[in-house]
Amino acid sequence: EMADEARRVLVSLARGFAIGYAIKLSSGLIFEVLFKTHGFKKEKVFDCFGRKTIKFGLFMGSLTAVYKFSMLVLRLLFRGQRPWFGFVAGSVAGLSMLWVEEGDSKREIAMVMCSRAVATVWNHLEKKLIVPHIPAGPVILFALLCSFIQYSFVHEPDLMTRGY
């Protein structure tokens, strides 16, 4: 059982890295090749395979692996499953933002993670019938949370990287 749980943690690390690397690589290639008006530069395309892409992949992999590892440790310590384990494990996994090197990336990821955390809390409260069900509620909530990021883009450009 313990070996199986450890294998799951390592698999989630590998999957998270692969997904994060693929997302960063594909978005970087698309923006460099299709949307750059300054001409095609091979060096810029090769930069998409570099250090930032690897760090983002490691961030995504560590996010999922730390979450699963935290859940495993909590289950071992408290002998079973408790409702608050997910909150604690998610909070600990959020610390994997420390692996992201650039301050700009940390701010951008923090804004996205905060908006996703609010959406998760709302969905949980709606599921427990603490807040009322609103037709198209998740869509409205997503639009409101995206407006926070858009506000930062327009009125607080220091929070965003120059690439935006």
C-alpha cells in the first residue's frame, strides 16, 4: 500500500511536469512563431525549450506531487480521511510557487491561483447548500474573477510581465 502511494506521488510529479512543459512550450512557440511581427528568429524559438519552460514544468509537477504527498502524510498521521485534508494539502502545495524563479511569474500565478481558490470555495459552499444555487453561477463567477486579472492588466500594469 505504501509503495503504491509513493508510486502515485512520483507519477503525478512526472505527469505534472510533462503537462506544464507542454503548456509552456506550446504557448511559447505559438506566440513566437505566429504572433511576432518582428520577424522569425530561430534563437527565440529555441529559447522556448529553455530554463523557464523547465522551471514551469517543475512547478506544475511539484504542485501535484506535493499535494498528493501531503494527503498521504495526513492520512498516515491521522489514520484515515478527514474533510480538511484537502485544504491543508492544497495550501502546502501552493508553496511550490517558491520554485518559480521570476517575481513576475509568481505574481501572475498567484493571481490565477487566488481566483481558482475563490471558485473552488464557492463550488464547495454551493455543493454543501450553504450558498444558493444561481443559474449560470460558475460562468458568472469565472467572469468576475477574470475581471480582477483584467483590472490588474489595465490599472496595475506593474503586476503583469512586459509580455502582456
